[in-house]
Amino acid sequence: MEIKTDDYQIWHNPETSTVFFRGFLRLAGMEEYRPVMELLMNVIEETPNFTINLRELEFLNSSGISMLSMFVIKVREKGNVNLVLRGSDKILWQTKSLKNLQRLMPGIKLEFS
């Protein structure tokens, strides 16, 4: 599974159960984020233990943060998913937003580097 444009790339590596995000993700509204949400939801159906690696995602707009929030809520409701979010402590939006996602689901493991 992969979504790729000139600005960003999102792909799933099933061997490591990791979804990687890279680039600048600034789509206009939740409808444009639907393929990203579908990719994440498909991964959740494949494995209850997975990682979202955001370390190379330099920018995510508010619609993208809302999409991630909705995804975390769906994961929390599912109840049997172990989710790790990997971020970069050098990217300001990640240090703030990922901690807020952890408030939605305290069981999320955050890893910064």
C-alpha cells in the first residue's frame, strides 16, 4: 500500500508493521484525507500491533492532525490495538500534536528522536 505525490509519500511496510509518512502533507479537508485514513484502517485490520513513523513528515496541516485524531479514536474504540507513534523532536508540530494524541488514547507509545 502506498500513496505518493510530488509533496508527500505514505507507505506501509508489512514486514515491520510500520506506516511511514514523508514530506509535506497539506490536503484540503477531511475528504482529501480519506485515502490516508483508509490506508491506516486497512493496516489495523491486518495487525493489532503497528507503528506510525512520522519522523520524515515535515509538515501536517490541521486537517491532517484532525484525521490522525479520528484514527486514534477509532483505534481506542477497537480496544485491542497496540500503537506506537514515532516522531522527531526537531519538528515542532510533532512534539505538540503527538502528545495531544496520547491524551486521546493514553495507551499510545510515543518515541521521539
